[in-house]
Amino acid sequence: MAKLKKKSSKAPAFIEHLTLKNANFIIFGIGILTIIIGYYIMATGDTYSFQSLSLAPIVLLIGYLIIIPIAILYKKKNNSGSNPAN
């Protein structure tokens, strides 16, 4: 009988660098909360008020265009002094 090779349980290096950590999920949660607050501000204001026409869209843009991309791209710096490429 032929011997079967065991598959390595370790993920490839490029996948390990793409995984999200707890800090990413916390920042993502803050972004979702910001978006929910933006929609709440929009819903509670009058139709032609400053709150609905200016403030809520600014809060939504901050949530969608700043906080969520930061949550995806954030990576904690490695200060161990070792070279991660090796």
C-alpha cells in the first residue's frame, strides 16, 4: 500500500497575513455603530433640517469611507525585531 501524506494544517503565508484580528473586529463594530447612528440621526430629523441634510450624511460618510476601510486595512505593528519575510 502507498503511504498517504498528511496535509499540513498550517495556512499558507499569504493567507496568514490577510486574516483579521480582534482589533479589526472592534474597529469594524465601531464603524457599524457609527453607520447606525447616522441613519438614526437621519430618521429623527425633519425632512429639510440641517440634521437630515448635512449632519447625518457626514456621519454616514465617516462610517462608510473612513472607519470601515480602516477596520479592513488595520494591521498591528510587529515590534519583536524578527523579519516576518523569513
